[in-house]
Amino acid sequence: MREIRLRTARRSHVVDITADVREVLGDERGSAVLVYVPHTTAGVTINEHADPAVARDFEAALELMVEDGWPWEHIEPGEENAPTHVRAALMGSSVVVPLRDGGSLALGTWQGIFFCEFDGPRDRTVCVSVMA
């Protein structure tokens, strides 16, 4: 397993990590790569990365769909982050991307891999494992 470390800049911050995943893969070969986020207030997804506005739209849409002002029950003083857990669950904690014979990611033309922060800014880790 390899790790990607990143620092997010905002409470909700969707970051294109496609190049980082390619870099940590190096020359490893296998059938697929697992990209996993070991955090309960962050997630990972695959979507369009040709236009940076798509990431900003995800941030805004998830904040609207899961609003901060709901009557949340999970309330800890100093950690009022109940909606961030729900946003992360909607995105999911992992994606699997097939690898081509040469070891490259079999993403579509417009696809990228995105780390989705919902409780930032924070230092975060993304785990990347090649599957046999």
C-alpha cells in the first residue's frame, strides 16, 4: 500500500488527485487499483476533471443537499460536524479503477479521481493499493 498526503484548504474542498494516484503507482502492475480514504468526514469519487467548475459544483451541491442547519443529534462541543459525516457517506470511501496492460489507469477521457473533503481544512491521507 502507498499513501498520498494532502492538505485541504476549505471546509468543503474537492481535490483532483488523479496525478497523485498515477505518481504513487509508479511501475506497479496488477488488475486494478483501490483508492481508499480512511476518514469519516471525507470521501473519494470519480467524475469529470476537464473543467475545475465540476469540483466546485460538487462542493456547493452537497452543502445544499445536506445543510448544516438541520436538527442534528451528533453534536460534540467543538466538533459540530454531523453533516460532514453524511456528505462523506454519500460520496463513499473508496473507488476501484482497472489498470490497462501497461499499468495505466483505465479512466475515461474526461474522468479523474477526486478526494472530497467535508470537514477541513485538514491534513489527510489517501491509501492506494494495487490489486493482483
